[in-house]
Amino acid sequence: MAASAKPPTASLSWNKLLPSSPFATALVSFPRRRNRSAKTVFVVAVSSGAKPTVLVAEKLGEAGISLLKEFANVDCSYNLTQEELCTKISLCDALIVRSGTKVTRDVFEASSGRLKVVGRAGVGIDNVDLAAATEHGCLVVNAPTANTIAAAEHGIALLAAMARNISQASESVKAGSVVKAFCPSAKVKFVSDLVYSFARKWQRSKYVGVSLVGKTLAVMGFGKVGSEVARRAKGLGMHVIAHDPYAPADRARAIGVELVSFDEALATADFISLHMPLTASTSKVLNDETFAKMKKGVRIVNVARGGVIDEEALVKALDAGIVAQAALDVFTVEPPPTDSKLVSDERVTVTPHLGASTMEAQTSVITSVGNVGVVVQEGVAIEIAEAVVGALRGELAATAVNAPMVPAEVLAELKPFVELAEKLGRLAVQLIAGGSGVKSVKVTYASARAPDDLDTRLLRAMITKGLIEPISSVFVNLVNADFTAKQRGLRISEERILLDGSPESPLEFIQVQIANVESKFASAISESGEVKVEGKVKDGVPHLTKVGSFEVDVSLEGSLILCRQVDQPGMIGKVGSVLGEENVNVSFMSVGRIAPRKQAVMAIGVDEPPSKDALKRIGEIPAVEEFVYLKL
């Protein structure tokens, strides 16, 4: 018989999903077993500590600044050098930038762990070192929604204009041509005596276009803009496919889009529309090699980032006839050089980065860099301010770039399962003797939903958090969970059990198994030799339903005492008396047994930590064979 040493305190706060902050809002549920008819109540309690500090390093709309000031101290410091930024950042909890400020690894290291969120006021995040942000547990959010419709509409406009040669035909008609010059009098003395006759060019046969109906459009990057382009292209009668390794299949199916591999998208598309961010993996993703895989005569639209296309390779592909036309709103260097062969090519339609430039998407122009007018978008300012404030409060952001992006409706449905996942991880690792030796964990999800309809990345992150935090000084959150697990040599494998029945609930149960370890509580070892715990959600509350081979049913709240004893009358009373004498309130109790009068496991929930003396007295009860105290 042995009682575990007191493990680190584990909070039930929902904000622990995201970077830790003394200013985070704690979202704590208080369901009680005695009133199952009552709905779970969530209480928001804001820390009484000092306000967080948000550094705004580039111009932001006043509406966004005002929103930030309601929650935080706001430092608006523009045109900072990298050295100045690194000096300031150690005093800041959040940083907001546009495209001009480089948020490098040095910035994250200089923050000494204080920086919890970086907000990019716009869509592209190529000026933020995502790998460094993730390693430091810093959430990166952007503001794609305010510009989404404008960018999608511009993409469709370029698609149609390119297909029907609108730009080229317009220039031709406006240019006109000299037909002849003559002089009404017999003699011409001066050039001014000549009369010129003009006729408009009317080259209908030269600018015959192609129809969009029935053509295959490959949307490369199926995020917010990509999916809106897909919706509109479907309305134009196009067959739409998409490639995005992170896009949920159910979201694509909902709008009639098929997700395909990268190579399949290239090989089958008549039109390709680019909507991916510029990262190390997407830089020059369209190059000599990938152009060679495309259907001859393909047409390409880019309203994403200029660097995703190798511009020299595109010129060669145009000359080789692989690419028939291109329509570009973005370039590697903006504005492009005056001698750019790409811009000069008549087969290429170009616009000066107008993706977000609609009256509805922007409101004012402010001069902030020399004499260059910088458009400050109020919609973007509000969106990024809300995302940053939400992250500092500990809320999940739908616009998170380096964490699982969970739609609001899915997040609401998964909330209790997220809490269950973390607590099962905490419970499992505290059952291990020498928990730091955990290397292999198997997680099983049982659900009546098809695998494509259940995204488990969020759940896996929280299980990882539960496994690592109680046995280390490392803070784990949704951002750095996978990185931290890999760094510690922790391998987490996932298995899904497809159940019959109605898929109303996303999950029936979650099971966590840890192999090749010794346990503080031998009864937690399953018949196959792993430490095993299993749980489910009942009435919105996480429950522990199995320990090893013993079935129990206890709400995962507060602290837990597990006892294995001989199944005999009076055991509940004896253990309860010890706790009562110590003024420890028992919130629930459950007993699972193999057979009557054999062995049983008693699970006891307590509101206060029992004293060492109380635990010792429980262990001295003759029928108790082993016990362990766990802090959830």
C-alpha cells in the first residue's frame, strides 16, 4: 500500500487550453451530482491583478485600439527597429503587427516567456516565425474574416477577366489606331496641314475567351478565402476540387467540394486558384517541377502571396504553352520591377494588390511610412483586437494559425470532451511510478461518427497537456503540445472505434493506455499489461468509467482517492468515517468489483486534500489492499 506524493495542482480552467496568463479568464464549471436536472453553469472570473500590456507595432484602426484599451494597457510604438522591439517585448503580453514588422525567433526569445499572443492585422503571416512561436507556446492569430469576401470576389473577378480577356480587349478598344493622314489642299506645307483619321480597334476574333461552365477549378488552400472562392465558382457552374492538408473533409463536402492530393489537383485542373499562406513549405510551390505536372493550357489565379509562385518559372511555362494565362494580384516584390517580363506579358492580367480593396472592407487611409498612404481597415482592426483579447482571456481563437482551428459550433460540442481528455491524461500519468519514463501512449476514441467527421487534434493536444504537466515544469498548451511531446520523446498513437448507432454525440468514450511502465496502483494495470483509464461525458460532465479492468463511475472533479479492497460490508462507511473525522467532504463515491466478495475498487471524490494522517489511516483499514491519492 502506498499513497502518491502530492502532485502539482491542476486547474479546471478552460483558459489552460491556451497560453498561460495572469490575466486569463477562468471558465470553471460547477455541476453537482445532487442536481442532474440543472444545466452546467459557467462562471467567468477575471483576475484582479494588473492589466496585460499589448504592444501595437504598426498602425491599427481606432476602433481596434479602443477595444484593446477596454481590457489592456496599450503601447502604440511604430517603426521600431528589431533591437528596440526585442527590448520592449519582455514587458508585453501581446504584440500586434501588420506586414512590415518581422517577428523573429529573437523576439520570442527576448520575451522570456511573457509573450502569449501575436496578432497579425491581416491574412498573411509570412513575417512571423511560426516555428519559434510554437516552441515558445505563443499563439499566433490573424484577421482573415474582414477581408475574406473582398479577396474572394477579387479572385473570381480575375478568374472571369482572364478567361474572357477583359483587360486586354479593353486596352485594345481604348487605344484606337491611325488609319490614314491626308491634307484637304493640294499642297502640304506643314505637318499641321495633315488631317488624321482614327478608328477604334475592334478585334473580336483576337480576344475569343473560354467558358467557365464545366471547367475544373483547383482551389489550393481551402481556408476562409479559398472556401468562399469555391462557393462562388460552384455558382458559375464550375467543378471545384481543393487541396489543403489541414482542411476538414466535412466542411469541403458541405459545399460540394472534393479534397484531393496536390499532384491530382495539378494534373486535372483547367484553372488553379491559389489561397495558401507563404511559409517555408509553400514558398515557390509552383515551380518548374510542378508546372510540368499541369494540364497543358491551364490558367492560374493568385490573390494569396506573391512568393508562392516562382515567377521566372511561370514565364517559362507561359512561353512553353503549359500555362495559357495568368491573373496575378500579388508579386514576390511589390511593386514589381519596371522590366518585369511577367507583368509585360499580354497573357498575364495584373492588379496592384487589390484583394482587400473594397469600400466595405476598408474605411480610411493614414500616412504612416514616409509619404506612402497605408490603408487602415477598421474591420481588420476590430477582428484582430477581439482575437488578441480573447486569447489573453484564455479563449480558443477560430483564427489561430499555429493551433488547431476549431469552428465555434464544433468547439462548443467538444468542450466537455476537451476537459475529459486533459483529466484522463493527468490521471493516467499520476498512476505511473516514475511518470517521466512515459514514452508510448495509445489513445482510443469510440464514436458513431465517421473518422472524417471527428477532428481529434484538439483532444490529442489536451491529453498531451495532461500527461506532461504533472511530471515536469514545462507549461503545455494547445500551441506547443505536439512540439513538446516530440521534444520529450513521447509518442502518442491514436485509434478509432466506429460504433453503431446515432452520431448525435461526437464521442462515446476516450481511453488512454500507457505501455511498458510500473504503476503506483496495481489495479490500474489492464489484462493486457498497460495502465488504462477510460472516461466519458455524462450530462456535460467528464466521468471516469474504468480503471484497469475495474468499472467505476465518478465525476472528474477536485481530488480523487482510489482504493482496492476486499469486497465486504461496511467498507464505504469505514473510509467515509476517516474522511469525515478529518472534515474532508466527500462529493461522490463509486465502487466497481469483479464479483461479489472478491476484489473491488472504490473511487472517492473529495473537495479538500486529505491530510497525510488521513491517507495513512485509510491505508491501515485491514480490508484495504492498496490506495492512491490523485489531484485532478
